[in-house]
Amino acid sequence: MPTVPLQVTFHNMRRLVSIEREIAGRVDELQTLPGRIIGCHASVEMPHKHHQNGNTVEVRVSLALAGELIVTRKSTSAATPAKAVQLAFDALKRQMRKVAGKKIAARKVRGARKAAGVR
């Protein structure tokens, strides 16, 4: 499997190598799904430090597919940034499956029209 160009940025927090590895592993998992991944940008951010509500971590992932751009953003007050990464990539996986399903349905409609002789 070819490697995907991956860019990981951290905002308002220090760089965590463990989170970078987690994101790289999640991107590798996404390559098994239908759709050719061209590139990925992940942003891990701690927007503000409100200790009444706990520290929130926001993860934003932009995934470039051939002909598509899928963006997901998840915020959580989870104990670790790894949980926010997990939630973001689970949402991204659902979005990829939805896009793939739409493409398959469109292909079936085109095939049926072609068989019926309709343009």
C-alpha cells in the first residue's frame, strides 16, 4: 500500500508523538476502505482551558480522496487527546462509507440507464 501524505499540527498544546503515531495508524486503517486517499491533514487543538468543564480537545481531520474532500471535526472533554482522535476517525470512517455507497448507487443507476438505452 502506498503511503499517504500526512500532515499533523498541534495548536495550543505541545506536540505529542504518541498522538502522531495514533493518527498515522488510523490513516493506514482508512486505506483499506474503498476510495483512493490522496492526502490527509489532522489538527489537534486545545481551544481553551476551562477547568470548570474540563479541558476540551478538538480534532479536525481533512481527508482528500480522488474527486472528494471529507472533513470531520470532533470536540470532546475526554481525559486524553487519543479519545478525541478515535472519535474523529470513527466519524471519518462513517463518512467514507457513505461517500462510497453514493458512488456505487450512482454507478448502478448509470448502468441501468445504459442497459435501457436511456442517456
